[in-house]
Amino acid sequence: MKKVTFLSILLLPLMILAQNEIKKEYKTEAGKKLEVDLPIGGSIEVTGWDKELVSVRVDLQDGDERNYKIDMDERSWGIQVEIAYEGRGRHSHGGATLEIMVPKKYDVDLETTGGELMIRGVEGKFSGETMGGGIELFDLKGEADLTTMGGDIRIENSRLDGQVKTMGGEVSLLDVIGDLDASTMGGEVSYRNNKKRDSRENAKEVKISTMGGEIQVDDAPGGANVSTMGGEIHIRHARKYVKAKTMGGDIDIDEIDGGVKATTMGGDITVKMVGNPDEFDRDVVLSSMGGDVSLTLPAGLSMEFDIKLTITRKSKDEFKITSDFPIDIETSDEWDYSEGSARLYKYGTGKIKDGKNKIRIDTTNGDIIIKKGK
């Protein structure tokens, strides 16, 4: 009798483990849809495979299937999964983790109140929301409309149109082709080796806005319009135009084949203009409330300079304007108190050819350097 009791005790953890996991499979067809709703919260992982089957593996956090209301149904349009918690034990919000396999061509709609969403190797329409977790998308093709209320977004090696949003996290796009807009209310944004679906001539604008974090863009053939409330901005190459604004940080534009408007409340600005000087509007407006400004311009550009350097009395450095192009530099004769603190001004003016493109630079307590490119 004692042996039976002892054996039962040994098997008890295995019995609980068995209740913890549920596996089901459903026959389906490519082109249908998976719909998952987790009001209890939990992570959802979806992966494409070469089978006309949907395989669902559920890991219950509570450990007792009886505390859950689990609905997994076949519909005319595909497979529906909904898991709710009805237990009253100490795990009052018992969540779940789902691992799901679907045909490689399948629409996916995922909802969870808290957990990560991951989709890999699927072609279709992707929608959903998590109230608190990251979103990861790999090797996808199709349209996306996904949101996280508080987590990072990572997308790699995909062909996607649509939008992804996070209310508080970083956004990273690597090797993505398509018209995909990504935004964050507070975090860094990185676009690396991404391309719009259209040709370079018809490419759309890269538009990024974050409430606080760095912005990095590899290539913006249709122009770039980026802003951050606090962080550096780095654009490696852009065409047509760049509009960049930060409330505090440096702005670096390695190559712009077109015009620029860049503003920082405190940081350096470095811009290099390239390309045919007779193509596109090439007006330049660079403004810093405190930092150096360096601008490289094509030798054959038709332009007119309007430069202003403000120096405060508290500054101990002797800031200056230097230029490879012929410009006239004037310095105010005495300190100006009209804006409160004492200020001295240096102005630079000049015209090259017919002065078609306006070059306006304004900074405080920083050097202004204008270089002649090719």
C-alpha cells in the first residue's frame, strides 16, 4: 500500500505538467485566416510551414485546464482561438503561451492584453495588438497593421506594406522592402538597408516621429521627414530633400542629393550635399541653438548665402565663420542687450552665379564651416 502511495506522489508533477499543455491540429487551406484572442494575456508565436494544417500548442500558466475557457473552432474562413481565465485561485490572471504553425500563405490576426507577438515565414495580411509586449516579424510578405502599447518592434528580411506602431519602445527595420510606416511615441528608430517598393523616381517619403530617441536612416530615395523630441538623427543617404528636427542632439546627413532643412535646439549639424547641382530644389536651412554647423556644397551650385552666428558674452571661445566660397563677413561693433543677455553677431553674405538656391545658417556659440565639394 505504501508503494502505491509513493508512486502516486512521484507521478503527481507529471500529471500537472500534462494538464499544463494542450495540442490540437486542424485541416485547413492556404489563403484562409488564423484569429487569436487572449484576453488573459500571453505571448503568441506563429510560424509558416509546408502543410495545409494549423497546429496549436497552448502552455497554460495556471497549470490546470479546468480554470480556463478554451475555444478552438474551425470556421468557414479559417481557425479561431480564444482563451479566457475563469479560475479563482492565487493565479487570478493565469495567462497562456501559444505556439502555432500555419500554411505559408495565411492571414493572421492576433490580440493579447499583454505579451509578445511573433510571426515568421508567412505571406498574407497581418493585424493585431498587444497591450504590453514586443512585436517581431521575420521573413514575411504582405500587409501589416500591428500595434503595441509598450514594447519594441523588430522587422527583418520582409516585403511589407502598411504600418506598425509602438506607444513606448524602439523600432528596428532591417532588409525590409515596401511602403511600411513605423512610428514610436518614445524610443529609437533604425532603418537599415530598407527599400521602398517603387523605383527610386517614384519612391515615397520616409517619415519617422518619436517622442524621445535616436533616429537612423540608411537610405531615403523619396525624401525624409524625421523628428524626435530628444535624440540624435543620422541619415546616411537621401534624395530630393531632408527635413530633420530634434529638441536636443546632433544631426548628421552623410549625403543629400537635394535640399535640407535641419533644426536642433542643442547639438552639432553636419550636412554634405551631392549630385547634379542643377537638379531638384537645393535650398538649405540649418539652425542650432548651440553647436557647430558644417556644410559641404557642390562646386557648381548656384546659391546665395545668409549666415548668422550669435556669440554670448558668457562664452569663452572665439567662434568664427569659415568658407571655401567667397563670402563677406561682418561682425557687430558692440554687444547687443535687446534679447536680455549680451550678444555679439557675425554675419556672412555672398552670391554664387545667379543665387538660385538660398543657403541660410544660424547657430549660437558654435563654428560655421562651409566646404566646397565636387
